[in-house]
Amino acid sequence: MSEASFKHWWGTPLVGLAGGYLASQIGWPLPYMVGSLLAIILVRCLTPWQLAEIPGGRKGGQWVVGIGIGLHFTPLVIEQVMSHFGLIFFGALVTSLSSVVGVWLMRRSGEDRATAFFSSMPGGSGEMVNLGARNGAVLSRVAAGQSLRVLVVVLCVPAIFKYVLDGGAPQFHPAPVSWAWLALLFPAGALVAWGWQRLRQPNPWLFGPLLVSATASVAWDLHIGLPDGGSQIGQWLIGSGLGCHFNRQFFRSAPSFMARTLIGTALTMVLATLAAVGLSAMTQLDLRSLTLGMMPGGIAEMSLTAETLQLSVPLVTAMQVMRLLFVLFLAEPLFRHWNRQG
């Protein structure tokens, strides 16, 4: 690591940690993610200090979070999730289709089809930028739209769930920690993530560890968890990485595009909530878990929110993964079909 590059990012973990600590002191949900994210954005927007992302920091955070999410899966939970597979499928489909609202808004503002489409799809930022590049989109706009969507969801959804929809403070019952199992799961998760990355698959440092952890947890019915502070470390690293995507220039560029992205994201969240209310009424499943599973946010962020509020982490994760698969496999064929229609 060169001295010059170190000068750019050495303050990032410190600013992020300070923001996370302050957020935890005021009781904000997901404090070490939201706090570090906001602190770094504020420093990058209000001062000349352009903090850079910690090399490998976000991947490290996803690695920790992926292991933690996977440990929530048990044979009983898997049986329950599979019994509601049709529901998960339908919920993910609704979330994916609701992005049409964002596409329509973008087209109204004069964006070309590719840029409007791939900036509005609720998929991973990197994956949508790659698909946009193959189809002639303006990549800076696609990246901006995807980043802003995740920012809005991360800032708003945990707070709304805690302060508006919360039915009381959750009673935490920490799972026991098995250091022997964790000593096996973390290296195995990293190895699978490395292989997943070599195959150019999406979100390798989240999906690889999650798959390893969930498989072991189900196969051996582990009922264990991360040690105290483990989830917070993952939040801090992910939040610090996300914050480095924003600065004054980001928010000043194309204000009309930003405004329509915000409106499109808000409408998508409203549609997801309405669909979750209907599904909950039909199935008697927990409304908050269904709503969170259908939010157009990142898998790690929404699963962490479910964990913090003691909702059904496997249900939320399954719905988020299904939605991502829909977008990754269907977005490009649907766009090309739309394009051929003239």
C-alpha cells in the first residue's frame, strides 16, 4: 500500500467510527452503518477532505455480515421459508416490476431508454452499470441513480421501521458464540467469496460467506451467532464504503435527475408497502418482515435491519435475493424487448 493512497483513506475508518458511535448514543437504528455513512458524506460535502474508501473495506464488511446473516438459517426456518416460496416469488416480482415507475419518470425528464431503465432497476450498482455499459446507457447516471436509491433506503427504512412501525422495543436474546465454528466458517466463506469473484458473479463477498454459513447452520442445526460487536463491525465497514460515493459534485450534478430518482424510489417503497399489506392479510405473516423483504434496498442493509429489529432475517434475505435474481436475469432481455418495440 503506497503512502499516497494511505493518505487518502486513513481518516475514513476514524470518521466512520465517530459517526457510528454518535448514532448509537442517540439510539438510531443500524447506528454504525447509518452513522458512518452520514459522517463521511458530511465530511466529503462540507470540507475539502475527500475521504477515500478503505481498500477492501466494504468487502470485509459484507464478509462479516454474510456470515452473520447465514447463522440465522436453521432447518425449521428453511422449512418455513420454502413453504412460502410462492409468496417470496410474488413479492420479489412486485418489487422488480414497481421499478417501472422510476423508468417512466426518467423518460419524462428526457433520459434515454437505457439510462432510464438501468438507473431505476433495483439491482446491485455494479451489476446495473455493467448491463448499462452493454446497452449504451450513460454510466455516470446509472451509478448515481443506483447509489442514491440505496442511500435513501438505508437512511429512511430503518428509521421508519423503528419509530413508526415498531410495536415495542425488541427483547434481545443473543445466540451463543462458538469460536471453533466461526474459525471454520470465516476462512471457508472467504474462499468461496474469492471463487465467486473469480467467476464474476454478483455480490461475491456477501453471497459466498452467506452460503457457507447458512449451509453449515442448517446441516448441523447450529443456533449460534456472531460475538458482540461483530455485526457493528460489518455495519461500520459497509457504511464507510457507501459514504465515499457521495460529495458536493454528486448532489449538484443533474438536480432534475436526482429529484426524479428520489420520487421514483419513494413511490417504489410505497408500492412495496401496499403489496406487503395485502400479502400479510392473506397469509398472516409478519407485516414488517414482508415489507422489509420487498424494499428496494441492498440485501446486506435490509437483512441487518431485520436482525436489529428481530424480524425474520431468513424471510427478508430470501425475498431480497429473489428480487436481485429477477433483476439480474430479466433486466437485459426485457430492456432489449422494449427497445425492439420502438
